[in-house]
Amino acid sequence: MRIAEVAKRQGVALSDLFASAGVGAGIGSDALTTIELELKYEGYFERERSQADKMRRMGEFSLEETLPYSEMRSLSTEARQKLTRIRPRTLAQASRISGISASDLQNLVIEVERYRRVAAQNAGAS
């Protein structure tokens, strides 16, 4: 079994494993602690990185000020009312409004993309 796999277990110190294997003598204690934390909490850190990436993408997804939220029937009534009143500038801002669910956000992306396609088609037809 690899040292990295054993080190993931609770109560097992990476420094003890390295000492038993006779390796890692030149690794500083700060670096060893960092490695151990990365190993033990790999899944948690990955979820956090994924969440941060998702928030970054949401922040980049802009919402036009003129969006007709009241016409977006796939959104809950509460979401339509709050989005119309607050007029968030990005999807990340919309996600922080109480009463806006994850499914509302997913539907909002679909609705906004549809709105943009129709607007582009109408602009091209003029």
C-alpha cells in the first residue's frame, strides 16, 4: 500500500510513516504538514476548489438590466418577483438573493441564453 493512502487515515501521521520508511528527512515540518493536510482533506479541498470555480463562472455570467424576468415562466414566482425588483448584474449576485433556489438559477441561465438568442436573431433580421 502506498504511503499516501495510509496517511489519509485518521490518527496516522505522515511524519511517522516517513520515519518508518526512512524517507523524507530533508522535508521541512511546514511542508510536511501541508502535504498531510492535502492528503487527508483532498476530497474537501477539491469540493471547495470546484465551488470557487463555479462562483467565478457565475460572477462572469452577466445579466442584462433589461431582462424580462416576469416573462420567465420556468422561474418560481418568488424568483421572478425578486429578480425584477433587485435586478442583479451577475448570476453570482442572483445566487445570493434569498428565495432564489438552485433550480431557479439553472433555469435562469437557460432563460437568459434563450433571450439572448432571440435578441440576436431579431437584430439580424432588422
